[in-house]
Amino acid sequence: MSGQQKKQLQEIVSAINEILDTVWIDTEVLHGKEVDITPTWRPYMGFLIKKYRRAGWMITRKVEINTRTPRCPRDYMIFMNPTWTMCPKELRSSGVQR
């Protein structure tokens, strides 16, 4: 992986962690938090999914096609942490280093 790719990957991890570090409402804890994927993230998805799964996350990747916005599918991941139903909110962390 080149220096440019490593830098891009660090930026993506930081962006994802910022989203995961925000307050989760109860339905997100139960059903997952959605993180939209920008087109520049797509080449790194396999690596990122493995990285977060190793940190304990359950991840689903989805693409939705909407007839109201043709040629603009919504590409996103759903993050769930199975330990959070038992873990106090104060202790929740992404577990992936930036």
C-alpha cells in the first residue's frame, strides 16, 4: 500500500470513527448505525470491513437504488456492536485506532 493510500485509509477510519463515536439512539444500538460510503472509499471497503470486524463490530454493506435519484445509488454500511446491549454508554468505543 502506497503512502497516499495509507493516508486515505487513515482519513476514512477517522471519518467512520467520528460517526461511530456520536451518540447512539436505542434503535441504532439494536439495529445498527448507518454510515454512508463515498465513492472514494469503495476501493478500501474489503480492508475496512475486515478491520472493524476484528475489532468486534458486526457490519453489513448495502446498496439501495432509488427511482427518485437515478444513477445515484445509496451505498452504506450498517455497524452493530453486539456487546453494547450489555455495555454502559460511557464505555462504548469503536476499538479501531485512527
